[in-house]
Amino acid sequence: MTTNILSRIDQFVIHWCEFQQAHHHDLLIEQDPEWISPAEQGSANSDGEVIWGPALQPPSNNLQALVDGLEVTPNPELEAYFTRYFSDNLDAETERGRLQLLMPWNQDDFVRLQQNLIAHVMMKRRLRQQETLFFAVTDEEDFIISVLNQTGEVVLEQVGKEPKEVLAGSLSEFFTQLRPLPYRSVA
């Protein structure tokens, strides 16, 4: 199963990068010397911006912090997703709407992401709701896209509420629905 999701993630990332290049969308980001990423390519220009592109994470990265902090095993497809690339968030859409795939920028951001996921699950437990792990934000206020950890289904949920709608049976299936959007198109 992990091979399938890795293939889908890689296909989308390649397609996303090709889309940006074909439409002349520069992948420039303001460089922060305190927040360097393996995704950065070269030095900053005179405006302090650096070219970036998704970069593979070290194979040793995992979501063990979720296991340790929550005593829950994260869905294997979601773990494969979050441990695949260092990148800025990727803009995309499905027939349902626009979204940004959340990606860790560097190793510190990867740690922070896990802390945010732990806090999200703790909130879900406090509310006695099904445990979800978010991986994307939408352009609809307070709506996120998550994986229902128990089943692996991709769901749309309003923060603090039960999932509203099943978008796909799995993260792998969800990735087949994604279409790239121009970089920075979703606020």
C-alpha cells in the first residue's frame, strides 16, 4: 500500500512542478536565514528570495511522535505523505474546491507539524469525536481536509466538528483527484 501512495504523491508533485514551469510561475520564497530548508535551491536573489522545489526527506523520518504522544498508530498512507517531501504548501483543486496540501518546510517544521497533529487529536478526543489527522486546508473558513485515522478515508471537516463529507476512500485515491493550481493561489 505504501508504494502505491508514494507513487501517487510523486506523480502529483512532478505534475505540480511541471505545471508551474509550463505556466511560468516562479517558485520563489522569501529566504529566512533562521528557517532554511532542504527545498531551497541556491542563494537568495537581490530581493531576498530564493528558488525552491520539493526535496525528498531523509528515509529515517517518521511520525513516531504521534505514537509516543497519543498511543495511536497513524494511517500508513498519511505517514508516507508527511514523510516524503520538504516543501512549501502546494496549491491544488478537486471538483469539490481549492486546497493547499500542507508540507513541512524543514526538520523543525516537521516536528512542529507533529505537535499540531497531536493537539488536533487531543481536541477530537476531548470532544469525543472520531480521530482525524489533517493534511490540507481549504479556502473555506475553518474547513480542513483530513484522514479519518481508523478507516483511512479522506474527509472534509470543520474544525471542532465531526467530518462533514467523505471525499475519497483513501489518500491514494484522493491524490488521483488533484489538479495543480498556480503557486500561492490559495490564501
